Amino acid sequence: MATNTKEYKESYKEIKTILISQPKPERSPYFDIEEKWNLKIDWRPFIHVEPVGGKEFRRYRIRPDEFSCIIFTSKNSIEHFFRLCEEMRCTMSQNTRYFCLSEAVANYLQKFIVYRKRKVFVGVRKIKDLEASLKKFKATENFLLPCSNLGANEVVSYLTENEYDFKDVVMYKTVASDLSDLSDVTYDVLVFFSPLGIHSLYENFPDFKQNETRLAIYGKSTTQAVLDKGLHPNIVAPAPETPSMSGALMAYLKKSNKK
């Protein structure tokens, strides 16, 4: 049941503490916010990645080296693909072709293979960016798509609709982190960047009530996850005036923490 936002009246009560549901980075605009507004900002990932072990993977009855083309959607997919190759003692052929959804993913691939441009194909962000390259090998090659337990729906849909010979396999899992040590800790603001963070919140604290806690939410799907729980998103990004979460938080602080 979604919260009726028209009935909600924003109080703009002063903010003193913030919890961001991500690992603490080396650099961040939130550090400047913390100093400028004299806040306490803590960082805590609400989700984490767990590997699928070789024993579990063998249930698929396939080997990575049986495929001539590999599609990588993220750095995690690369890392766990080559981890399983090592665990299963698979040696990928030098002729294997790798399709990377973005330049960042392709750059990460260089940590694991001798990089040859004719064997690595790079998109901008989506699987459609690789369409021309993929079509060259559609008739003769088979494709492996390493993914997490959450799947790679857009890629799977594209490959299925275009009748590619492919297999998508779970090589790692994104799961809720244990947050039990936070049971007696309260924050004025909780910051979320994905629906998985909301899922983890309720997996750890099934009886969570928003009360006076402000929720800072990034993205449409995360906002919908909040509404589905009957909660109210107080700070939302991206928005025309505040494309970043840090900017949205700053705009809110100007009203809640007037100086």
C-alpha cells in the first residue's frame, strides 16, 4: 500500500545524523556536506555480493570453456567468471571473444586477459550498442552470460528475441547484509540507491516504522519500492533542480538546518 503523499506534511525537522547504505568511498561530496552542516554521516552497505562456489556451479552441467563468446555486464560478472574458471581449472581459449556493455567493464577485463581489440567488443551502456558486433558471430558461435541471482533481464530478452545460442548462468549472488548491530541505532536520514537496499532494510527489520526518519531515495525503481512499503520519500533524486543525491540532500538541508 503506497503512502498518499498529498496527506504527508513535511516538517523539515533539523538533521543531525545520516546513514548512507553504501560502502564508504575514498572521496565523496558527502564529506563536504558533513563538514559544512556539522553532521554525523555513517556509511554501511545494506547489500553485498557472495560467490557461487564451484560445487554449486557444476549443477548447471556446463563449463565456461565450452563457450566461444562471453558477455560481461559488470565488473562483478568478470571477477566471478574468472574466479570460477580458476576453481574449475578451465583455461579459456585465446580465440574467445568478449563483449563488454561499457568501457569501464572492458577496462576491468584487462586485469584478467591479454587485451586484443579484435577479441574485445565494447558498448556504451546497453546490449543494443553491441548489436553490429554480435551479429557477426550469431550464426557460428555460442554465448555465455555470467550474471547474479538478480539476472540480466534486458540482455536475456535481447538474446532470446534475436534467437542467439546462449546460456545465462548465476555466478554470484547479491544478498542482504546483516545489519543486526544497528537495531538500537537511529538516524535522522536513511539514504538508499536501489530497491535491494529497501529489501534489506525489511529483511533485517521487518517491523520498521518510518516515524520521523527522513528517507533520501535515488531513482524511480527505488522510489517505487519505498512507496510499495507504504513509506514516504522525503528527498528524491534525480530531479530537474537536483540531478544528484548529494545535491538533493543539500537542498533539503537548507530548509531543515537553517543557519
